Amino acid sequence: MYSSDNNNLHDHRISANQILNLIESLGDDKLTAYFKQMDYPEEEKILYLYKQLNITPKYDQNNKILPVSETDQLAAVNEYGKAIGYIKNPSEDVQLAAVNKDGNAISYIINKGIIPSEDVQLAAVNKTPYAIEYIKNPSEDVQLAAVNENGDAISYIIKIGIIPSEDVQLAAVNQKDGEAIFYIKNPSEDVQLAAVNKDGDAIIYIIQKGIIPSEDVQLAAVNEDGSVIQYIKNPSEDVQLVAVNRDGEAIKYIINKGIIPSEDVQLAAVNNYGFAIDYIIKKGIIPSEKVKQIARDQGIENV
């Protein structure tokens, strides 16, 4: 049906009212394609823009339609950021308003062949951190702004072929739960420490990369969450002590590795969590009288 109407319209110039009716009946994609292949009078193009921006057309004293003013453009993008897609040469103020409404609107700006200023880029990623994927060569400041809003935005920085600096990596893993380290190929020890200090579980991603975390990283991880000792291959006694001081129940993970925890580790575990003695006894380890007494002091009977 569209192609038939299209052939008829090739033969006759349509009126402003007809174009408004077309906009109502056709979808955006069809109408956009239609306009690209037709040579419309300026008045009809302006009417189209008014309609797309959801603005009432304005006329001069001679009833000639006026171009869409910057004020109207601002009003439109403040309502719907992606409306900037209909504006041919948006000013920086209009660009800023659009991305402040919807950070992803920067993709429409870039698709016009415009290189957005750093101010526009910063505003876009501050609103929508993942919008950094549309920016060709974001500066370190833009990268930092994105990951400071959402650490996972580092995945999009890496996706566009950038190796983020250590400062960007640190900012990313310091967000939320440290899981942004998952996206970083060879995180330094400082980055690893920052991640596990945020969330001990981040050591899982470090180990999955084939990295053997240093004892400092291990200590920081179990200090944040004692249970993560289960992921550490051969934890030292110091790491064991920190883990059970954080979570007495973590002794079960130590024992499950085939390690017989020292008396000091047993004492720390039972002192923290009386029932930890059950894990010790069930594995055939005979606790010392000192360890038993700590358990009794914790209200554990029959030991």
C-alpha cells in the first residue's frame, strides 16, 4: 500500500495538511525514508520537523511557517532527548539538553557526523554511563566520569579498543561490589586489592584469570569475607586466621581442603563461632582441651 501511495505522490506536489496526515498514518522509519527520496518544499520539511518534535507550528504575519527556533528545540529535547535525531545542526546547548535528558542521545548526535565536545560527552556519561560506547576516543576524564557512575562501564571502554589506565581501573573496581575487575585483563596488585577490599568475592574473578593472588590480596579478601578462603588454593596460616576471625564457620572450608588447622586457627574459629568445633570433630581432628574449653565457654555442651 505504501509503494502505491508513494507512486501517486511522485506525480503530485502534496500540501502541508497532507504531509501532516502522512505523518499520522506512516511510521517514523517509513516517513524518514520517504523524505530522503523526495524533494519537498522547505515549508513541508519544517512542518515535518515541528510534528516530530511535538511542537505547534509557528507562522509569521504573512502566514509563512517559521523555522523551528532553538527555544523550541530545547523544549523538545528536554521532553525527549532522542528528539535531537530530527534536528539537522543542533547547537551545543541543544546537545547538552538532549544528553542531560537521555545520555544515549549522544549516538544521534554522532550519527550526524558531529564530534560532540567533551562537555557533551561528560554530560552524556554522567546521565547514562554506558553511553561511552558511542564515543570514539573518550578522554580519561570522560572514562573516569563513566566508571564513577557505574563501574561496569569499563566493559564498554574496553569494548571500543581502549586499555583503561590504572586510575580508571581503580575507579571502576571501587564502585559497588568490585566486580568490574571481571572485565580487566591484567589487573595490577593495587587494582586487585581495591576490588577485594570492596567485596571479597572479587578474588574469584582474579583467580579465574589464572592469576595467583598475593598474600596481601588474599588477606584483604578474607578480611572482607572469611568464606572466600574456599577459593584460595593453599592459604597460609595467617590467611586462615584472618578468615576465621572474620567468620568462624570458614574453618570448614579450610578443613575441606585437607588442611588440619593449627590450634591457633581452631581457637580463633571456635571463639568466633562455638559450633565451629563440630566441623573439627566431624573430620576426625581431635581438638585440644583449650579449644574444647573455648567451645564450652561459648555454650557448646558435650565436647
